[in-house]
Amino acid sequence: MGDAGEIQLQVRGAQEQSCLKDATASNQSLKPYSMFKQWQWWLMVALNIFLLVVGQTVGTLLGRLYYNEGGNSIWMVTLVTSAGFPILFLPLLLFPSPSSTTSFASPPITKIAFIYISIGLIAAGDNLMYSYGLFYLPVSTYSLICATQLAFNAVFSYFLNSQKFTPFIFNSVILLTFSAALLGIQSDSEDSTNVPKGKYPLGFVLTVGASATYSLVLSLMQLTFQKVLKTETFSIVIQMQICTSFVATIASVVGLFASGQWRELHGEMDGFGKGRVSYVMTLVWTAVAWQVASVGVVGLVFVVSSLFSNVISTLALPVVPIFAVIFFHDKMDGLKVMAMLIAVWGFISYIYQHYLDDSKAKRAIKSDTKDGSGISIPP
């Protein structure tokens, strides 16, 4: 997970897309334009889903590969989770947002700096817990426990972001909690010979804690956009991710040196099961993979909605156990299969609530259009 999750900011996007589609549907003269925009929209959605699923899957699997082949530095895994943030300058340069025309005063730079530093430090701690969880658990179990982030997100959004706690959301929270509880009662894992024995309970607690912290970061970011920045553009989203990732990277570097683990890196490289070059490439591509996932998440937040982005990110987690069985020979017993099915049920409940909210928003827009309030189509 790591930094891929930090950019799942709670930014509104679906309503703007709905406005565009509804307006063009009510005006036949704009139909060719509407069809072009719809094709473009679906292409962007498909591309971002692909980037998110591939980046998250590859990042998690490479992290497990690092441990399996002799890597033991928790802080190094924590570092590479956020250290690839310079890659985000590429989409920032390729897709600049237009200048804002709003008249509100910009918040003080000291206030923004304090928020970014605070979120970055929390994110660094979150990445550290995720790194420990991946070290102490089989990758299949780790990924299924990470699905609880959606339940935690619903809870934090209710208290911090005024999100409604509907019956379907409540049902989703209960199901995802029960899914994690099934994995929690599992005894010390024998799934993988590369997982430290006796550390399963600690790995479970740290992974659940990381999922909760990750969801807290999401809600704090949404609160920042709502109360402080008061603007929601692609550039601002990317800039926040770059700044918080920079802080998280600095904190991880400090942790790496303060813990003394940096002294072991040369020995790790020499003793890595697949060789020195593979050691470097594993770390480099892990960093790249998480930032690819970050681009996909930001794209989904911007072109659809934060909820959709979060759901897709969580739905991608069951993909990892499949590859874990293939590459790491993890055992998929009946308990894990049941936990996965219950989690998918929880996802469906969450998605259905999103569908209801989206349908309600579309009806409201259509009603406004019929009442004579026109919607301008951007050039």
C-alpha cells in the first residue's frame, strides 16, 4: 500500500463528469462532442485503473521478494515506498491545471507547510507499519488484511468529513471487519518458509494499524482540501502528494541511519539471493511501482471520485494473493478463501452505495437543467 494510498484524496470529480454528460445529453447539437468526451473519459478511467492495479500488485510482490531473497532492512522498504516521488513531476508537467480564478485568499504558507509536514510524518509511520506487516506475514494474508482500509475510511470520513453512514456503508464496514477477524484468529502461519515464525500476531496488529492510519491520512487530506486549500485541481493534488512524499522520504532516511540498518545494506547486497544487480533493481522497481500506482490513484480521484479510487484500490488487493500463490507458493486455505469472499461482498455493498449517490446526483442535475439553469460546456 504505502504511498499509493496517500494520494487517494477525497476530491470531488464524479459530479463534474455527470454534469458534462447530462448537459450534452439534453442538447443534441453537442452529441458528437459528447461522444468524444465520453470516449476520452472512459479511456482515462481504464488507463488509470490499469496503472493502479499493476503498480500496487508489483510493488507489494517486489517488497515480498526483497524479504524472501535475504533483505532484512525494514527502513529500506519504508524508504522506497515514498522515494520514487520525483516521477510525479512528469504528470504534473504533462497535465498542468489552468490557473484558478477564485477570489478567496490563499492560506499562509506556514500553515500549509505544517499540514504537509504533519501528513508526511504520519505517512512515514504508516509506511513503516506496512513494511513490518509485509515482513511478518505471507503476502496473501497481508493483502487481505489491508482490505480493512475501506472500512476505516468510512469511519474516519463520518467523523472528520461529514460522510453519511448509510445502511450499505455500515454493512460494508461489518463485513470487512469480519473478514479481517477471520484472518486474525488464524494461528501462526505456515504458508511461507520465508516468514518469521512467532510474529503472525504482531504482523496482523501492525497491518491493521497501518490500514487505519492510512485511512486517517485520507480523511485529513480531504479536510485540508475542504477547510484550508479550498481548491481541487489535478496540479494541487499532485503537489500535495509530492510534498508529503518528500517529507516521508526524509523521515525514512533519518530512520534508516538512526536505526543503524544502513550499515547492513552492503552485506544485504552481497548476500541477496538473486545477485547484486537484482538487489538494486528490486528496490528501484519497487519505488517505481508505487509511484505508478500513485499516478493511477490520482487520475481516478480526478476523473471519477475519491470513493471510486479507494474502492478500485481495495478491489485490487485480492489480485495479490493469486500471484502470491504462483510466485511465492503461499497457501490459500479455506479460511483465506472465505475471508476473500466476505471482503468482496463488503466491496460490492460499498460500490452499490456509490451507485445510489451518483444516481441521486444525476437526478438533481437533470432537475436543475429542466428548471432552466443551463450548464456550460467547457471548450
